[in-house]
Amino acid sequence: MISGQMANAAVFSGMVDYLNRLDRKSEPRRIRKVINHHLSRGGHLSAQFMGALRDFVSTDPLTERPAVVEFPVLEDNPYQIDLKKLPELLDLHKPELIVLGRV
């Protein structure tokens, strides 16, 4: 059994491998956009840019930062996703990967 860092690294690696399955000769394409829970709001360290995700996510060309967006959360409960704001965020960013932390 694996969990945490190793489990997420295996999933991220598998996804990047799948994204690049048709072109093995070029520089591998990374995951273009990820939505996850912030570490302080229930996200696992490995699903953060400073964890396993670092090796698999693209850089946002507009911000020159990792292409990771945090879930919107409720003001009175920072561990609860704001489901009313989420559709707008998904439509705006069109993530290739959604990582759920604490739910």
C-alpha cells in the first residue's frame, strides 16, 4: 500500500505519461492547470507545488508561477469548498486535474 507523497506522485506521473503518449521524442508536456486545496485548508503537501506536484505542473504564462489554483472556500469554514463559486472557477481555468484534499 502506498499513500500520500508516493501515491500522488504515481498519479501525477501517470497523467503526464498519458498526456505525452503520442509524442515521446519532444520535451514532455506538463499538466496545464490544477485546482486543489491549499495546504492550510486541508490539502495534502504532495498535492502542492512544493510537493510532488512540482515536477508535473506547467508554469502559468501570465503569472510565471505554477499553474495551480486553490478551491474557493466558505468564509465560515475554510475546509468547505464554496460550491456556488466553483462552477465559475472551473469555467475560467478549465483545469486538467482536480485534486481533492479534505472533503
